[in-house]
Amino acid sequence: MDRPSTASDQPRALVVEDDPLYATFYRETLLSAVPGISIASAENGYDALLYLAQNWPDLVILDLHMPGFDGFEFLDIVKRKYGLVEVPILVVSAASHESMRPLLNLPQVHVFTKPLRPALLKKLIRQILPEAGATPSKPAPSGFDAPSFEAFVGPDWQLQREIARQFYELAPDRIARLELASRTLDHRDLQAWCQTLTGTAAMIGADRLDECLGRLQRALDRRDIHAIRAEVAATTDELRHLSIILDHEFDLDDANR
């Protein structure tokens, strides 16, 4: 597939989202991050493919669950076509981490869960569109699993720090909710937290957290009450441990001042 010609060097973005609220949010964030950017919209994967037949965006922001031709089908086609493989696609979806996991292996696909904070979305946009003024890369700090973290997030240290800060701020609430679900033996809630935190562990390269969650999942499958509570305790301890590491490595106390 030949690259469609463009009339100017103005950056282009395609927003593929059927929810008007999110479509507006993405449009306004794009305009704020990259003044003058040209933005097109599509409500499903089919309309997005029609746009790509005539235009070559520098970035696609993609939802997955849309009526008719959804984001999964869109990615299946786009990432198999010559010329479109290298188009950067930012997937922002409420789909389960398990269903999105295969997308992590697709070239130039960056996967995040809804809702995405404006500040983080803006950093992602600037990272993907370096001409828009991305912060120069800084090596990830030592003592952290840099290869896994960087493979998922990219080399921009400021972006890594923002994601670390989000993890740090969410950890106390996640620990409290995990402990509550353990006390009440709410299997559905515990299963949901296993899925959520497994995605988080993969994002930041937290192998020990992933191992804890694997053991917790197996205990849930066996309905072993004592093992469930023991593995919840191990998981929450690891969440605390990771928070301390992230705070130390990314100067998160300073980031929150």
C-alpha cells in the first residue's frame, strides 16, 4: 500500500471512538498538546479504514468496543497491511486486560485502560509525535526493571515517572479494596483485581507482583480460603514494596509537591 500524499507537513491524528464524550476529550487534548494538528474522527473501524485509504495520520487514538466493525477488527487489518504497520496507534479502552494482552505484541501499538488522565494522554501524544515538543529522553533509573518498563511505556523518562506516580497514588486504595474483598471472600471482586493488577504488573515490569497474582489466581480457582487470604497478604505487601521503590527511584514525593 502506497502512502497517500499529503498537502502539508501539518501533523494529523485520527480519533476512532463512538462515545461523543471521549471523542471530544481526545480532540481537545490533541489540540492542547499539538497546536495546529489536523484531527479526523471515525465512529467505528470501517469508517476509520475509509479514512486511511485516503489519508496518512501520524497518530491514531482507538477505542476497541464499538458497534459493528470494532477496534480489534480494525487492528487485525491495519497491522497486516504494508505501509500501515508503522502507523502509531494509541489504544485506550475499558476492555479486559486479558483481551488486550495480545495487542501488546503488535508493532507501534500502545495500550492503556480508560479513563486516561489528560496529563498522561498529553505526554503520550508528545512522545509519539516528537516534533510536537516531547521531553528529551532520560535513561530509566537504576535498580528498576527498566527493559520491561521501557518496552511498554517508551524511553521518555517523564512519561515513565507519570505512570509511576499514578501507580503510587492508586496503591493505598487498591490495597484497601483487596483486603476488604479478602475479608468478605468476594471472589468476583478478587478475580477482577487479579486481572487489573496483572495488566499493571506487565506494564511496569513487576515480576514479583505478577508471581503473587498468579498464586492468588490459582488459590481462587481452588476456592482455598486460607490460601486466598495468604496470597492477598503477599500481594498487598508487594504493592507496598513497589510503591516504596517507585517513590525512591522516580522522586514521587517531589512530583506531588
